[in-house]
Amino acid sequence: MIFIPSPLKGWGLPFLLSNLPENSYVVLLEADQLLRSLSQPFWPAHPRLFTLDLSPESWKDFQRRFPWYHVRRVVLLPLTGGWLVNPQLYREVERRLAEQISQTWSNRLTLMAFGSLWLRHLATHIAVPRTPWPDWGQDPVLVCGAGPTLETALKALVRPDIRARFRVLAVDTALGCFAQAGLRPDAAVVLEAGHHNLLDFAGFAASGLPIFADLTADPSAVRASGGPVVWYSGRFADLPLFSQWEQSGLLQQVALFEALGSVGIAAAHVAWRVTQGPVFFTGLDFAFPSGKTHARGSPVFQRFWSQSNRLSGSEIPGMGKHDAYRVLPQGWLTNSVLQGYAQLLQEKTTEHADRTFFWGPSPSVSLEALPAEGWVHKLPLLSRPLTWKAPIKVPEAERWRREEHALTGELLEALSGPYQAEKVERLARHFAHLSMSFPDPNFQASTAWLSRLKASAAWWYGQLSSVSTDLH
């Protein structure tokens, strides 16, 4: 990606575009509105030329249109000296583009590593009876991540007169912090597909704690508390599968969110959905002081200290000695992945900015910061207890499983017999979820790509054969 600021009258652009390598793209930005209006008529049209302005709408549109998977790095290329009017701004945009590239490839690698696990969990959970989504009216909701700022809120929540003013929604990673403080949240949010987060439930196993769970979450973690389970799903990839499920009524009582990435972002989405009242953040930091990546009581530190001995474990996580961390103005550490999550939360928060606040100063999200004390007692005491409706069954799930099983068999037959280009491509596009974890997920007619698709289809056929609506 070539990032060009201030291309007045298109100087040098025609030559650059005519010699542009096939896998390169050009992004134009003019921050000054007057210069932009003067120069824009001279900007040439080109399929690999993109333009930006400084509005949030422009950035969202650019994010949606730009082929991020085709680029590896960003290069700042001024064609004139106009960018020196505001060099900090252009450097910030360059940094943001680089972070988006980093986040995109991090997501791609995550999809390659966990794609099949997510699919297996989807096939398991899609038939599970679903607790209907609750409506908490105007009740204030406190969303608790596991970052260091959570400790301030926990110190206040131990007071019954303060705890009684919030519906408390904790991410699974923060449950250890609540257990150590002797507190119980109203519900927990689970996202991770791996069962390493089972340790998070050490203080709440079989406690009946209600759970908001992603359809790709680890089944053992979802069932660990034994409480009601309300389902949501993040669009972790652009798949026809989600549209197919929506059209067939398979996503009833499942909230469908955009790509989440972090359980803290998922918890924020849940809070905005369950209440029309104010939403408060704490512990959603995406940054940390050196040596303290999480709040006290987090399983991250419990795991570290339990595995430490004379031969290993001498460096506390997050000291910044061996990792590529960036130092924020207040001295806290972060990296491109954490900043990507912070940016994603920031973008979603703007839609609810009038009712979303941070308890104390936020290290990475621009929100109205509330003081540590003094404001909580302005909230009314909550009088009514929370209620959870009985789970409902999903009869559409078994029909989908049978149809998907038959179609998978059809795909296997098409890939085993004489090659029928039109039929194979049609089925491959229907089953984009089977190739989503490939390094090259888009359909290819090559023997190697179709062989991988066949192996993935055989695995999926076996998964659908073993899943039954009677499992839960």
C-alpha cells in the first residue's frame, strides 16, 4: 500500500499509477478541505486508487472496500511538500493504516488456526435450546473487562449500596477478579473457542451464573456455570452461512454482531442490546502498565505464578522486555493487536456515545471519563430482580443439519468423479465456510485447492453425522 498525502493537481500520480506493481494500491488523503477541493478534480481514476477524508464515514467505507489481504505494509510517499502543514496527522493516518494491515493479517492467521474449531462448535451449539434475550429496560449496566482499571470499580462494588445500582456484566477473564473480591456479577460473557478459559470459571463452577455465549465458544466453558445461556454470534468472516441461517430462521434468539475479536467488545455489544439506559466500562483497557497486563485475581497471573519455579517464570507477563510494545502518552504499554481492538471498540462506541461512559480515565478509548467516586450515588437503586425465561428449542436446526449433510455428500461426490466446473464452483461457494481457514480462501479450480476442499468437506461430513439435537 502506498499512502500519498497532498497530491495537488495530481503531480506524479499518472506516472506512479502506470508503473504500479500488480499487488500494490494507492491511498490518497488531503486533510485540508480547501486544498482537497482544489486538487480533487485532477485525481485520476484507477481501479487500485482509493481516496480518504477525515470523516468516520469515509474511514468505514474505505475499510469495507479496500482489499486488505492483498497488502503487507504501508509506505508514505509525499508527492509535494503540502503534507508538512500537518505532518503529525498524516503520520497518524499512516500508523492507523499499518495497524489495520496488522490486525487484518492477525485475523487471517486466527481464522487459519481456529476456523475448523469454530465450525465444530457452531455445529454443536446451533441445536442447543436458547434462553431468550432479556430486556433490562433503562437499568444501568457496568461492563467489566479484566484490565487493570477494573480494580478501582471492584473496590467500590464491594459496598452493597453501590453494587445495588448496576447490572454487572463481566467478561469470563474477569471472573477470577470477582471471585477474589467476593463479588458475583449478574452474568458473564464468553467468546473464546479454546478450553484454556475454563480456568476463568474456577470460582463460579456450577454456580448457576447466567452466560452470554458466542456460538463458536468452547462448549465446556459455556456449560461450566450451569446457568442460563443466551446466544450471540460475531461475523468472524464474510460467509454465506450466516445469510443461509438467517433466511431459514435458524438464528432466532441469536444476536448477530459484526466481527468482535475481543470478549470485551462482545460484552459491550451485549450491554448495548440488553439495556436502553447508560452503559459504563471498566477494565476494557487494551493497554497496561508494565508488568500488570490484567487486574488482580486474573487467571493470567494465577497461571504464571503456579508455573513459576527456580528454572522458569522469572519475567512477569507484560514487562515489555521481549515484546514489541508501544508506549502510550501516560506510560502504559500496548501493541498493534490491542490497539486494533481499541479502535474497533471506539468505532462501535460512537454509535452509543450519548449513553456510554468509562469509570475513571480510559487509557485507549476516547469516552467521557467519570471520576472514581461521587457520581455513582446519582444512580437509583435497582428494585426488581433479574428474571430469565425458559429456553426454547430450535426445530429448524435438525432440518438444516440434514440438508447440509446431504449437500456435503453431493460436494464430495462432485469432487470425486469427473470434474464438473459449474457444479463444483456453485457448491464451493455455498460451502465458503469450509475454505475460510485456507491461506487462499477464494475459490480456485486448481487440483491442489480442490483436494484441500475435499478433505475439509469429508471432515465436515463427519461432524454433521455425529451432531444430534439430543446432545443437550
